[in-house]
Amino acid sequence: LVVILKGKIFDVCVDLRKNSNTFGKSNCAILKSGEALYIPKGFAHGYLTHSRENIILYNLSKIYKPSEQTGIIWNDKILNINWEIKKPILSSRDKKLNGFKNFL
């Protein structure tokens, strides 16, 4: 569960469940303060902030372990998500992420 306590984000979820008929499909939404989004287990999640300051609350299905964290590079050619930005500010971790093909 993702809850926006302050700010506004462009939220993206990608289905990584290989046995799903929506595998590899993305869902995008704009979320504002007071809004929430439930993301089922087996989905990748990322977001672009629209506000200068954002407070986002995550409720996870299991204990967070940084060593198990993975992801997909934001500008993956296969997923072709329109982030509406050319040069985002990325964390050093996010800059090193691989493409969606690693999940195929």
C-alpha cells in the first residue's frame, strides 16, 4: 500500500508475475496528498515526484531487506513508459538498474 501524505507523484506499477495475462504491462496514475494505491505482490513499483516536497508512506507485505531489493531502469525500451521527463534525478542505485529483459 502506498499512501501520499504530502505532495504529488506520477506512479508506475509493472506486472512481474510470469503466469499472469498482464505480465509486463504497466499501469500509471497521478497520486496526490490523501490518495492511496494498493499494489499487489509481484509488481514492480516506481514513481516520479511532481512536488518539491513529498512524504510517501509504504506498507509492505514483508520485512524490508535492502539486500533483496531489485528494480528496472526507468527508461527501459521494452516497457516504453512515458515518464514525461528527459533527465530525471536518480539515486546511485537506480542509475545501475538493469532492463526488463532480466525478468523475462
